[in-house]
Amino acid sequence: MCGIVGYMGGKEAYPILINGLRRLEYRGYDSAGVALLDGGSLTVHKCQGKVSDLEAHVNGHSTAGTVGIGHTRWATHGPPNDVNAHPHQSTSGDLALIHNGIIENYAPLKEELRHRGHVFKSDTDTEVLVHLIDDIQRTEGADLPEAVRLALQSAVGAYAIVVIDRKDPDVMVAARRSSPLVIGIGDDGDHFIASDATPIVEHTRNVVYLEDGEIAVIDRDKGLTVRNVKNQEKTPFITELEMHLEALEKGGYEHFMLKEIHEQARSILDSMRGRLNLAKGEVMLGGVHVHLHKFVNAKRILIVGCGTSWHAGLVAEYLIEDLARIPVEVEYASEFRYRNPIIHEDDIVIAISQSGETADTLAAIELAKSKGATIFGVCNVVGSSIARITHAGSYTHAGPEIGVASTKAFTAQVTVLTLMALMIGQKRGALSESRFRLLLNELDAIPEKVEAVLRDEAQIKYIADIYKDAPNALYLGRGYTFPVALEGALKLKEISYIHAEGYPAAEMKHGPIALIDEEMPVFTIATKGSSYEKVVSNIQEVKARKGKVIAIVTEGDTVVKGLADHVIAIPETPDALVPLLSVIPMQLISYHIAVMLGRNVDQPRNLAKSVTVE
């Protein structure tokens, strides 16, 4: 959840750390801090609030030093305040440590350390680690790398940590377990550490992704060495980043979220590029192809994800069952382990995650893997944990998504899952050639149709202004559009803080209809398709109770237009592809309502981009 950045080299560390924290702030923004080493002097600056608050806090104080670590926090143990902000120090003040994750056994460790004379200042689990390392240094006479290694053998949970020691100012130690860390190797002996590559790409394209259980030691003279917690030396594998710096900037848009909404035509196209071949009439996903026999003969597919990724999984359920005729179950990754699920060796588990680091999804994967299932990952971040531990997978090619509320990641996920359903359906013979060709052509046309929807933003903004003060909202869909209704409601909740619920349209009369009055906006997806007439009936039921209907319709529709208070038209497309178009007005409505209400759109309260704790 939290953002980590570190630097050792010949330059002043503070500007690099602050700029890195700005890039990582989407991971957490409750508090922020830096620790700087200048020779044998260690200086720590930290405070509650955002990175900008930290900059104001530091102004006028010393920021000297060519070694440093920085942190932006999403609070787990202890409220967001100055004391609980990272970095945390040992009692002596010699050590400073930053941490992303949760130390599950912090309470017994803390009690033991108290008995040994350690005094704790914060409510965090993190502070226990820095005291433990300090204790090992003093009792065992260990240097910093060895003390970290021994301490981690006692720690239970998830962590990415970076530690510095004023007694050894030319060494920095980092380690990870179930939480990502990337090390950048620059010119002239510069080294960078971060939770992901976004703060590194402007300095170097050469990175090493730490694996679980690995400890990296950066020595000013010796460079980078990597060992595991068992003290076995590992050979670092250097990867070249494909990320571009301009993708991390707003590009003239007011917010990252708006930029990312408008990037969807391109991100959908990029997710199809090299995979959909109209001329040959084929779909080719390398990860599916490697395990084609298993997919073609699968008796069941399980899909796991959280939040927006779970909604993408629900769309995939409709797609795979409709096009490939394989039974699908979609599970919240966070609940998957806790009901003792039945998993067979011939099951395929599809894990969906934008970041590829979602802790609950990783835990679900590990369980399914232990039962012998084949694990297929769908994620957006190259080199992420899910990409590394799955048997196969497909990247979504959405590019960096900085806005905390997911937009282009959703449509990119649905695009890849659509391609997967089409490929498996064709190979299984579950799809007629005519329908397969039709859907291929229609999918190829989706980016252009997305552009057409985005051109209607002024009308969507007008509707947003009318309903921005509504305290509640309902979202209705049927079939393929039911998951879109859930996603639309989630977006409104996430960034505007308006209570909203998504329902299958027919379920409205089984309870939610009691909520409908003249103040209740009801966002309904009423596109032409197999359930059109039934959705029209649902709209009439809302209107009979004086509810306000905002309907997403197919271009040229006149029936719903005559019933609804407002309509937003999208180009005609087959039912199976409607989610890719109908979700865009939902995103834009949420965005504009949030802006009109003065919300922090890119960094909504209490949320973080990458949920790396369970």
C-alpha cells in the first residue's frame, strides 16, 4: 500500500526522494517522511499529510546527504499522524527504516523487546522491526545486512523494507516478502530503490526486481549484491524498463483520472495489438496458446480478483460461458481462502489485478497453486508478483495508471478477457465461424467507438451537474451490463463519496425499489440487445415511482428516450462488447460529479492504488 523510495549515489538525495514520493503518492497519502545520511549524521523529517505537506515541513531545515530513504503511507497499524509516519528509528537513533506491508507477529515481538529495554514511540508494527534489527546488532555484533537477515527470520507477514545506518553510511539494505521492490542501477554508481518503477524510469531503465525472500545490499564501493534469508547468494537479473516518462505526466489534463479515461481508445487498441488478426481471422494469446490443451478441455474456470478487477472477472464469466461454453465461477480473492474452496487439478484459475501485487489475489493464487490448478494471470505491470508466480498470463498494455480509481485498467482487462473467450471458443468449436468473425470485426472497431463516446463528454458533464448533490444513486444493468452497473456504482462511491449501489435490473423490485423517490437518480444501461424489452419495463417501474432515470442507450433509440429523464447514446455493438462502451459514461459521470464537489479525484480519501496488505 505504502510508497517506498531510496537513493545512494553522488547526487543530493533529497530532490530525488521527493520527486519519487510524488510519483508514488497514489500508493498512499496519509503521511510522508524522509531520512537522509550525510557522512555520520542521520536526519529524519516526517509529518502527517501529503508529500506537499512534507516539503513545507522540511523547508528551512537541512536536507544534505547523498544517501536517503523516503516513504508515503497508507495507514494500517496506528492512525495517520506525525509519530506514526515513516521512517522509524531505533532507540539509539542510529537506524532508520521504511516499510510497506504488515508484520503479523509484531505484538509478541514488541513485548519481548520491551522486556529487553526498548522504548517505542509509535503505534505501528513497523517500529518493531527497526528495534529488532538494532537489538540483533547490539547482542550479536552483526553488521547491518546480517542483522536485517536475522531479524526477518523472526518476522511473520508481508514486507518491503529499506534500512540505513549512520554507523555505516555507505550501505543501504532492502528486502521483500509479498510486497514489491525494484532496484534501479544508474550511471556513476547511482542506485535507486522503489515500490515500483515509476520513480526510477527518469533516472535509469536498468532495474532488478527483487524476489520473495531476497535481501539486497547496496554498497557505495561494491555495488549491488543479493542474498536470500538463508544467506545464499543470488545473481541479480537486470531488466530493461519499457515504461516512458511522459506516461507518468498529466499531459495537459486536470487530473490523471481524466487523462486515463481519455486514453482508453489507445489502451484497448494496445491490448489487442498483435493478438487480433482480422486478415487471418484469428486471435492469438501466447499465454493461452502454451496451455491450449488445458483451456480447450477445461471443465471449470475460476476467476479471482478484487474491486474493479472482480467486476472485470464478472464480465469474463458472461464472455467465457457464452462464447466458450465452459462453466465459470467468479470469486472475491479476499474471501476465496476462507471458505475452504474445492479446487481440482484440472481447474484453471484466472487471477486479475491491475498492479499484479494485490495481496488477497496473491494469497488466492498460492492456495489454488497448492491444489494443482493451472494459474493464468491478467495484469498490467510487467515484472509484478502475479506475473512471476503464475504459470502463464497476458499483460493488458494499459500503460501506467496513476489515478487511484481504476478506469483504463478495467477496459484493458475486459479486452484481454474478450480475446481469451474468443480464442478458446473458436478452438473448442463452441463458436460458429460467422459469429466469431462478426465479433472479431466488432472488437476491432471498439477503439473508434470509444472515441465517439468520449466526444459526448459535454452532455455527460451536463447530466453530472444536475445530480451532483444526490445523496444516493442506483445503477441497473442486465446480462453483460450488470457488472458495468456494479463498476459504475463503485466509481461514484470511490471518488465522489456518494452512496451508490449496483443491481441486476430485475432485482430492483426485490428490495431497492423501496428507495426510489423523486430525489433518486437511477443510472440504467438500456442498450439494444437480448434483454432490451425487460430493461424498458424496469425503467417504467422506476418512472412510476417518480425516480429520475439516466439511461445509456444505443444510438438511434427512441423508446427509452421517450421514458428517461436523460439519455447518453453509445454506438451500436453486440451484447458481448457493450461493457467496453457503456462503462465510459459511468466513469465520466463519476469524475465530473467528484470534481464539482471539490473531491481529490486522483487521491480519494482512505484509498490507495495498490492494496498490498490483506
